[in-house]
Amino acid sequence: MGIIDTKIAPDARKRVPKRDSGCRGAPASFEERRLSPRPRLAEIRRGATLNLLPATVVTGAARIAEFLLIATLGFAIYLFYVEREGPPTHLVYLGAVLVAATAYMVMLQVFDLYRVAAFSAFVRSFARIAVAWTLVIAGLMSLAFFVKVGAEFSRVWIATWYVATLSALFAERLGLSLLVKRWLKEGRLSRRAVIVGGGPEAEQLIKALEASPGTDIRIAGIFDDRGHHRVSPMVAGYPKLGNIDELVEFARASRIDLLIVSLPVTAEKRLLALLKKLWVLPVDIRLSAHNNMLRFRPRTYSYIGNVPFIDITDKPIADWDHVQKLLFDKVVAVLALIAFAPVMALICLAIKLDSKGPVLFRQKRQGFNNELIDVYKFRSMYVDRADADASRLVRKGDPRVTRVGRFLRKTSLDELPQLFNVIKGELSLVGPRPHALKAKAEHRLYADVVDGYFARHRVKPGVTGWAQVNGWRGETDTEDKIQRRVEHDLYYIENWSVTFDLYILLMTPVALLKTENAY
């Protein structure tokens, strides 16, 4: 099914052998629920640090790996054996290995062998892989015969390539099978979901999901604002974990990938109130259409198994987009560190000569999903006047800033050490700038000024961003300034692409020339 969590905490294995055992009532408070030793909650919390591995990424990576493996082996054997025995025919052999690698991928797609279930069933899958590879080689030989180029190919090369590739695919699929079984056991390949809204609607929805084949979710529990007199503490065998405000806290502390709202489409006011609270979370939000009498066109719906849903919001920069951004960040950050190494060395020397204290300054800021991170900067203030929480904004002529620090802040060179944050995976090169914890606009915290402020934390913060290249850089001393900055941040999140990131990076030096708001 893929719906029910069966993993049991070691200390509860003997006491709670079944799914519903020990879950008859709900603890009085969220803190008690959070610390509860019940197996399902313990399993959820253990999975909080285990990232989801989307099936599309796993299967896509397997396709790429096998294509490269087949093509590389075929051409390497040609270079090692055939080219040394006679005149070079690079294009003929290169064309042959590319055709064979492509045909192999098509055959495996036809045999349905690029699925997570096929990866875990090694014996049955590899037998079909051997058949597919044999058919590919037989087809390649037949094609060479009919187009009268069979004499161009070495029989030793074909035989060696066939055996070597089959052996390599055996090792690759065996290793992949072991990995997938481990990931399945840990829950990395299943989306963790919570149902928002209890009652009969939620019970019917859960039963439909459990009866549906091919689902990839694990339900953690139910969240509902209504009391126990209106919503049972147990719904279809799953516990009510808290109310909607507690759901936001729960989603911050545990890995939740999907929120399923089980309210009817006609409950507009309740839906709007819910979504206003939940859209700040970096998760997919789906509205159940299972029991709705109102029907839309088929393309309106997405499906989990065969249960219909209406897409409300998607987690930004997910699946392959996440992989692209991660690779872009890592590669460009390493190259930037190499390029700026001499400049950073000179800055370190200037800071040491200008004032006493460490070269680097670390400041707590909120990162992805409100997680606290230590952001690195070159120290720009006197040590005894530093303001770690940024409770008071730096203003023009601020006596806390050193002479070197004033130049660094004007040019934003004090931000260069954040490249190390990018390599550590805490920051992205481009994204909403991380703000200090107590930063204020007109004596009010940013979150109190901007409705939905934390929606900017649905992605990793960045070293530079769309707001910064549009002039919203530096001091945010008024409510209008922070409003405009957040508007640009949200626009970036909704319109992200690698080319958008590249454009922002290229425009950043131009934006740095405008220093009127940077102190």
C-alpha cells in the first residue's frame, strides 16, 4: 500500500506490536505528543533529518547511470582493442554504442524496469534486464547485417562488450537494489503526509487511499482545530496530533512532505483561513476531491493512486529543479572561492591591522523552513560593540563600524565568507537574503510587519537575491522597504530557474555600485 508506517521504536517493539496499539488517546499538549514514545510518532521524528528522495530523481539517475555505463564500456573497449588492431573508425563505433544505449533504455521502459519496485526486486528484474540487453545486441548485429556494415565491427569487440556490460549492469543493479531497500526501510522514498481536517470526510479519504494501489505516501496523523467532542482522537486508525497552529510547529520539527486538506471545496472561509496559515510551509498542499459532488474537467485533478486531488500549492524548487540548483550552487561557489581567494586574504589582513578581534563574524539567522544557521561574514564592527542579534540596525556614520568595516559593508565584500555556507548547503548563491533574528522596521519585527513573511523561507536563503539587484539592498528601516523586499523574494520563489539565478548573479556587481542604502 505505502500508506501505513510499520516501523517500531526499539523501546516499544514488544509493547506495541500492532499499528493501533497504545494510540487510544491523545496527549494533552503538543509538547507531550512530541515526546510521546508511541511508535508512529517516534518513527516520524527519527525521519525528520532524512530527506525525501523523489522517485523521479531516483529513476532518472538510474537511467543516466546505465546509459553512460553502456556507452562508456562500449567505446572504451573499442579504444583499447579495436583501434590498436586496425585503422580508426571512431564515428562508426561511437554511433553503434549510442544507438545500443538508447535502445536499451527504451527496452527497459517497455519492460517497466525503471520503477522503485523493480529496483528493489533484484532477481526478477535482472533476469528481464539480461533478456533486454541480449535483444539489443542481437538487434544491433541484425541492423549491421542488413545495412551491409557488419564487416566494420569486430566480433571480439561485440562479445567483450556484451559480457562486460552484462556484468557491470549486474553489479549496478545489485548495489541499487540494496540502496533502495535501505531507503524504503528508512522512509526516504515515501512522502510523509498529514491530513488536515478530521471527521467522516477524513475517514473516507484515508480508506480510499489505503485501498488504492501504487500510492507513495505514509500518513502521520490528523490535525484539526475542532475539539474531541466533534473530532475523534482516532480517525481510521490514525491519531489526532493537534490543531492547525500546532501543525505548523510540527512541520518545522519533522519531515512532512504533503498536506492533504480533507475539507469540501464549498467550505471557502475555512479553506482560506487554513491556507493562510499553511502556505508558509515548504510542502505540497492538496485539496481532496474524493467526496466532492462538484466535478471539474479531468485535467484539473492530480492523483495519488486513483484518488483525485486539486493542487493548491507545490513545494518550490523540488525534484530535478532541486538537483539543478544544488549542482549550480556547489560548482559556482567553489569557482568563486578560488577566484576571490587573493581578495579574501587581503581583507583578512586589513581587518587584523585595523582593529583587534577575529577576522570572521558569525550570526544566527533563519534559513530554510525557519531552521537556525550560523551565517559567516567578515567582521565589520568593533568586537566590544558587536550586535549579534541585529536588534539595532546599522545606520550612516554608525560608530560601531570600523574603518575597514565601513568599506566592506559599502561594497558587500563582508558577505564573501558566505560562500562557505553555500558549500556546506546552508545557503544558496541566489535566494531571499537571510535576516537577523531581531531585525526590525520602525520598531516592529519583520514577521509582524509583513503578513506571510515566513513564506520566503520555503527555499534556502541566498548570498544575493532578486530584491537586492532591484535596489532593495541595505537598511530596511521602514515598513514599506521590508514589504517590497519580501514581495521580490516571493516573486523569485515562484519564478525560479537556473537562467534566472545566472541573471541575478551577473546583475549583482551592477547593483553593488549603488551604495546609498549600504552602511
